[in-house]
Amino acid sequence: MTSFLPHARPLAALTLLAASAMAQAQQPAVIFDMGGKFDKSFNQAGYQGAERWKKEAGKNYLEFEISNDTQRVQALRRMAERGASPIISIGFAQASALKQVAKDFPKTQFAIIDAQVDLPNVQSLLFKEHEGSYVVGAMAALVSKTGKVGFVGGMDIPLIRKFQCGYEQGAKKTNPKIEVFSNMTGTTSTAWNDPTRGSELAKAQFAKGSDIVFAAAGGTGVGVYQAAKDAGKLAIGVDSNQNHLQPGTMLTSMVKRVDVAVYNVLKGWKPGVQVLGLKEGGVDYAADEHNAKLLTPALKGKVDAVKADIIAGKVKVADYMADNACKY
């Protein structure tokens, strides 16, 4: 027995060195959902957050772009098997896959944007989209000359109804007589990447008299913004600051700081649920050189007052997802 003792210390040291090397080699991973990391909207905001972390940390990350619904479990499992951690799933559609895979890899850190997965090794990041949508709805009502505004959603799900309901509340609180037209692009994940259909829906709303349309539809929104420009109308972007896509006809964008959420996870993963609203800087409206002529000081003052009332609790914005109904 004693003859093996001299080898015990070197073996332990080698084990520690191997573990240290694995820790150093460990990379985070980001799994983008349908529409891809350059969708100019939701996924791209996540990509920008990851790139910011990469630049500041001087480290790299693994990535994968989902192109069909069947890939989610496989993508998560492969990243976990490669030792990636944390693994960030961009989008609510990855929730069921994450529940399955995270249970199989209890020591791996996972995170998901836009869904809640109650497992000890998962960080869930949610947003108060209804608050930001209320603000841009109020802005639309203040600017509209026809008293008619529109909304084009992507996939018809409670999350997008949450945007729609917030927008409608802000518009009608500002102008009780305003009409709000709403359409959803579809019922499958292809609804996030159908600019042609987005353009058609926007044109139909303009034909009814709408002069502003808010798109919460991922890549489909690109078609909405083009239709607004072609018709001489205004559009409101979503998730990322999309004002630059059609300068001069983008009234604003309802910014959802997916970039900040992803960046924060990469900087320091924390299990549990985090909800980001106006107060936390998780949602806001975008003001830059591309909409400066439209967003006058007087208009900005009125919109900021609406925003301040929500933050102060003077205005309560109904959340569609609280009871799957737009009650206000």
C-alpha cells in the first residue's frame, strides 16, 4: 500500500490541473431562435449584448441559430455536452426544451429570455412589455392626425397580445375616441420572419385610415416599416432600436433591452426570476437622430410624463398575461 503513496500527490495535482483547464476552457453559449441573430429585432438585441460582453471580456462564446422547431432540444443538449455554461436561450419558444435539458445537466447554468423556467440551475429574464407598449401607444395617439392607429403582431400568442393590450391602453387613455386596428401575422413560428405578410397587413390598416402602425413581429416588422415609408405613414419599431431602418418615418421604437439581459447573464449568472420594466430600464422608447424631427420637445415632454406616471405607480398598466385577457 505504501508504495503507491508517492504517486498520490502528483495524481491529485494532475486532477486539479485538469479541472482548472476545463474551467478556463469553459465558454458560455447563446442559442438564437427563429429569425436568426440578424433579424434586426429580438434576436439581434441578444446578439448585441453577447458581442458587448465578448468585446469587454476578451472572451468568445458558442452560438447556434434555430432554423426549425425540432432543433431546440438538440441544440441545448449539444451545448451542455460541450461543457458550455451559462447557456442562454433567446425566446420563450425554447422554454419546454430548456426544462427537459436543464434537468439532465443540473450542474450547468442556463438562462432564458422571455420565459420562466423554475429550476435551480436556470435564470429567467422577463420584461414588462405592456409598460413600454403603453408609452408608445400614448405617443401614437398624440401624433395621429386621423384618430386611427394600428398594431401588427407576429405569432398570435399571449406574449404578443401583451404588447397589443399595452399599446391599446396607452392610445385610448390619451385619446378615448381613437380607433386601434390589430392583426396577427400567423399562428406558427414562421410568423416572425414574413415581411411580405407584414407589409400586406400594414397596407390594409392604412387603407382603413390608420396613419401609424406599431409592429411587434420580429423580422416581419421590416415589411411593415417599408409599407409605412411607401405610404407616407409612420411606424413604430420593437425590441431593438429600429429607427435607423426607415429614418424619418419611424416615430420611435419600443426598446426591450434583451441586450442588457444577455450581457448581465454573461457577466454574472444568477438563478431565479428577474423582471425588467420601465423603472428598471428594461423597456423604453427610442430617441435618436433618426426620429429627432418627429419627436419634438413638446411631444417628448408629454411622453416622458406618461412614463413617469407609470414608474411612480400613478398609472397601472394591465398585463394581458395575468389572466389572458385585455382588461383595463
